[in-house]
Amino acid sequence: MIEFKPKTATGNRGLGVVMLVVWGIGGLALSLFALLGAPTLTAISIILMWIGGVLFFGMCALMADISYRLSGPSLPVYMVNPPRPDGLNEEYRGIPYMLLASGSVVAEFADGKRTFKNWKKFLEAVGDASA
């Protein structure tokens, strides 16, 4: 049973991208400063940490949930309901029902479950005049 419930989902990809940009620009500036004024081993370790951070934040940005809030209206997310254990997986006018092999219909109303001889009796109980 598919239930169409538009809802918006938000993700953390924006935060990962911001961290990637900040780490990338700040680390590049620090690495250039270290190349000019620090000993070689220190500069190499700073550059390796910068590269590792860029890879880490880049992978975090790629693996984060995608934000569905785009520049325009939100995209709908359609939820699929799991099957019910009692077998009433179909719905007619908001009433869950199950059609048995014998032609009988089992339906769940607000006051409980009821069994009908055939589909026509079920439609009469629901109030469908086109049966």
C-alpha cells in the first residue's frame, strides 16, 4: 500500500560542504605558510594533515543525507507502508479490507472487523451507490 505523504527531508550535506571549503582554504593558507617558514618535516606533516582533512570532509559531504530543500519548492517524499500482519493491505475509501479467495471480503471499520459475503455487500456497507 503506497501512502502519498509529501514531506520535506533535510540533510547534513551543506554542513559537510562548508567544512570542506573552510578546511580547504584555511589549510591551503597554512600549508603555504608552513612551506615558506617552517622546517621541511613540519611542512610535510601539515600538508599531509591538510590533504587528509580535505579527503575526510569531502567524503563526509558525499555520504551525508541529501537535502531536499532546493531553491524552489520542496520535493515530495513518498512513504510506503509495511504490510499489515492481519492481511488488510488494501484500502477502499479509507477502509482497510482483504478479499478472500471465496469472494468474501473482510473489512475493518471503526467499530471492529466485519465479514461480507461478496464485494457488492461490502460496497453497500461502505455506502457506494455505483455498485
